[in-house]
Amino acid sequence: MTSDTVVGGFKDMGLSAAVMRAVQDMGFEEPSPIQAQTIPTIMEGRDLIGQAQTGTGKTAAFGIPIVERIDHRSRRVQALVLAPTRELAVQVAEELTKIGRHTVLRVLPIFGGQSYDRQIRALEHGVQVAIGTPGRVIDHIHRGTLKLDQVRMVVLDEADEMLDMGFIEDVEFILQQLPEERQTLLFSATVPPPIARLAQRYLHDPAHVVINPERLTVPQTEQWYYEVREHEKAETLSRVLDVEGAERAIVFCRTKRRVDELTEALQARGYSSEALHGDLNQTQRLRVLKRFKDGSTEILVATDVAARGLDIENVTHVVNYDLPQELEGYVHRIGRTGRAGRSGTAISMVHPKELRQIRMMERVLRIHIARRPVPSPADVAEKQREALRARLAEEIERGVLPEYREVALELADDYDSVDVAAAALRLLNDRGRETKETATFGDTGAERGMVRIFMSLGRIDRVGPSDIVRGIAEASGIAGSVIGLIDIYDRFTFVEVPVDVAEKVLGSQQHLSIRGKPVNMEPARPREESVGRPRI
């Protein structure tokens, strides 16, 4: 699947290059149902009632047409969005800012609890889109600081919630201050009689789009989340995978770039992981899925579109590294685990700004997503000790060979038996043995059990780690997840591969092509011969 087909649904809408670029930056691979059904209608200028739950992607459904239809040369308010809470007003403002990031769009959230002076200064400097709560918007109207005579579009977001909060009279007052010639968009999860009457009075021949949320159908899936900052996500995920002992996990990211970056980060930490996204052709996709199904790969890092239609049994964990933009996406993701009567686990990494989205998902889907503390290094160490104890207990149950018992008894005469056992465990963990790597290739400076290979291409060839991994895996037939550290220099690259596949990798040189360029490979010089070549 190419990038063109990935965002083809948005391209079919005739969006500008600036908005298309923003859509790609935001990781929208294809329109959500509410976006697909409303954006073309809104772009035509029609009034609209969009009946959809929060979390279905409706902010972009009206945000994209707003950015497309306003006059970016003007500094007057041309679009007004009314929201029931300050949190939603800020969220909508942030979303519109992202959509208009490649234009000169000026957006201002207007809500109570923030200084009037700051909002007034921003309005004086020029704002094209105002997003506000009804009470503060009315305050600015009375002060004469918010001019609405040039408003061409007005959005009532979560109208039923504004009704519940007693804002409908305020909303009507604001609508009465707007020009007659305008486009009015009303979005609401439900349309009770008061909202229907409001629409009848203030909307002209509106289109009506109804998106019914899917029901959660995986009751055996345990769900929880960790509240983490962006820079903490990779480390948190590593700890979670260790503590959970995830045997077969799918980790979902929002964009292809995030998938590649996270896959490389996991591989660098020693996890058996591979990427699945729209840039893989069908052959590559099938190869990745086969390795995941047969257990060669433990962690599959994927985008939603790439993972659509996957039929893989025994997935123990699903991790939302990035929350999906819509409720249906969440339901589809967690449905990958807990199949065929088995239990499963769904874990989400949630930024503090996304807590409102978690609460909304709980309310709409009628589920409970528990918050858990992030595992500490001590938690991970204890889990590893538990695993070691279980292995030892299993070995004892199998029966200890007589010669080992004799050695243990002899040592017990001179040392404490617990100290003897502890020393044996340390020796098992840190034993130094000459590996096949040293015997065959010499000391190439790689990690134990690995061989460092020199490759004749580097940064000037515009290659990245994912290109190296993909090229070697395809040419040699080894799993990309077993490839170790990769160091890319200007004109050459060092890559580490397991010693037991090193000869296979070197023997695949005639089939290896990365970004259309043939590549020469050879074992890196042993340490005593490496004078003049950069040490890694």
C-alpha cells in the first residue's frame, strides 16, 4: 500500500495541498465515517446535523472545511465554534491549529478562568477562528471585543451537552447576533426535542448524518491505562512488556513514522519486534505476519489500516501506544485479543491531555478502564526473579543429576548453601565463554553472540535503520527482529547480526539492494586490526 492510497479518501475530497500535508502530519490514514460523510457536504456550503459520539473524529470533520473555506488574508473572525466546556474548547483549538499548521490560520480559544486582557489582545491582533464557551463568548459580545459581523460558519459542538448544562438560551442569543447568510453546523450525540427545535429554527435545509457507535464485543478483555508523558512512553512500554510477560502483543501507533521509530527502539532494547504499515508491499506484509503467527516475532508494531483484517489467534496483549482518533478504532484494536473464549489484555498509554477521551470512552462504551501506576524498575526486577524461581523449581522437579549434587555437597561443607546457590545463579547469568563469533570471525567489537558487519553505504545514500533491517531481512530470509545495533556513518554502516546467521547474511550479498543500490558486506575487522576505522 503506498502513501497515495493510504490517504486516498482525503485526496478524493479535493483538499488543498496545505491541508493534505497537515492530515498526513496528524497521522490520519483515511477518513473516519463521520469525516467521510460530512466533509464533502460541508465543503458544498450546506447546513448540517451530525449525530455522532465524541471520539469519532468529528472535530476534524468540521475543522478541515473551516480551514479550507475561510479567507486566510482576512484578520476578522470568520468561523465561530461553541463548546460546552473549557477543556473541549482548548481541545478543538489545538486540533484546528494542527489542521491549519501549513497556512496562516489564527485560532483563539475563549473561555472563563483565563484573563480577559490576554483574549482581548489576541482578538485585536486578528483571529480568524474563535472557539469558546457560551458564557465567555457573550461577555466578549457585550464588551464589543468580539465582532461577529464577518462570521461565515458557526459550529455547535456537543449540543446536547450544552443543553444539559443550561446553555441553550445563551446559544440562541449568540446565533441571533450572527449574519443571516452563514453556514450552521450542529454536532450532537443525541438529538432530543429541544435540540431538534433549535435546529429547525436556525438551520436551513440541513443534511442529517447519523453515525452509530459500535458496541464493545470483547467482554473477556481486561482493560487499563497508564498516564505517561510523551518522552516516557518507550521506557514505560518496555517495563510493561517485561512485567506482563507478553508472549504475543500488537502495539498500535498513529503513523507509519511512529511505527518505524518504536520498532527500532524496541529492537535496540532486545525485543523481538517487527513493523507493519502501509509502506510494506504484499510480500513483505505476508512475511512479517507469518513470523508473528509462528512465534518468531513476539511484538507486532502496526498502524490501524495495516492491521485491518488481521486474523491472528493467541494475541495475549494489545497496546495503544497512541490512542485512536475514534471510538470504533479502539473497539477494533482491543478486539484483536481475547478471542475464541480466551482472556486478553488491552493497555493504553495516555497523555494527561487525553484523560477526557478515556472518560468519554468509558461513558459511551459502558466499560471501565482502570488507571494503573507505571511499573518501577523494582517491579521489573521482581518479575524477573519470579521467572528465575519458576525455572529453578521446574529444574528441581525434573531431578538434579548426581554429579551436580556431589559438587554442591562438597561446596556446602565450606560455604553456606544459600551462598553456593546464589553464586551458581550469577555464574549462569554472567558466564564468559568463547563464542562461535570469536572462533570464526574474531572479535568484531559486537555484543556477545553477535557479529558486526561492515556495509558500503551510509547517510549520503539517504538510508535509515528501517531500510537496513528491511534489506537484510529480505535478501537473507532472516527475521528483521534479530538484527541488533545499527550505526550509520556518512559513507558506511556497521550492523550487528546473531552469529548463527552471520554467514547466511554475508552469503546473501549478491541479492542485497537497499534503495536501489547494491551493497558490499564483510565482517568488521577484529579489534586488533581496526586501526583507522571508527570504533563504535
